[in-house]
Amino acid sequence: MDVEKVPEYRLTGTTDGSIYIRSCPMERMIPVYLIVSGILGMIHNVSGIVQRIKQRSRETETEHGDTERKPNPVVSAFNSLLICFIFVWFIAGNVWIYSAYNDIVTDARQSTSFRYCDQTLYYYAFWTATAAYVLVGFSCCFIIFGGLCVTCFVRNRAN
């Protein structure tokens, strides 16, 4: 499961970014990153739902009795561009989040400092980005492990 696809993350990220929009002078783009990524994710989720609904209405039956879904090329192109932009935005957000890591001050008593960023905002952004990398790592390990298991199973079965 990708953290970026969880609807609650999108809503919470957009809300936190909006609430704390002026609470991170250290890196002003962190709340903007959360707002934009939340909105883009919600657009992507809604677009996927609409596309599935429309595909069901356009299903055609093949000569073997199977159903064939023909995707709308315009919607597919839009989703592809949206995914590319979300990926680039994610990389930019990582630069903003991780570049501030060593210099950031999250103590509310120092909120007038240039290095200040609200603790809730910064750690939310930091841990959601980190969680995305952890999930990718687990997914890669799972795929490699699954591939090894299949390979061993096929070799054992061949003998």
C-alpha cells in the first residue's frame, strides 16, 4: 500500500498544510507541499473512480465470453501526466523536508526564529515522506522474496 494513495493522508496533509501555512519560516514550501500533494492525490483518486465507473459502462464482450475494458485515451493521458507531476512534486517535497532536517527548530518558544517550523507540520511531512520510502523498501523486499520463492518452487518441481 502506498502512503500517497491513502485518502486520509491526503485530507490530513491538505488540512495540516492549510492550518500551518505560515508556521514554517525555515522552509515555507513544506506546508505548500502538503496542500498541493493532498489536492493532487484527491484529484487522482477521484479520476480513478470516475474512470472505473465509465469503463464498466463501456465493457464489451469478446468472442470467448470475456469482458474487455477499453480505457479512454484522454483520461489515461491525464492520469499519466498527473502521476508524473505527483512524482516530481514528491521529489521536490523530499528536498524541502530533508534539507531542513539538521537545522530546524521545532520548539514553540522559539517561533520567532528563522529556523522555526511547527513541530506537528514538520514531523507530519517528515514521517509521511519517510513512510513512503519504507513502504517502497518493503515492497521491493517482498517482490524479491516472492521471486526467489517462485524460482525455488519451479526448480524443485522440475526435479
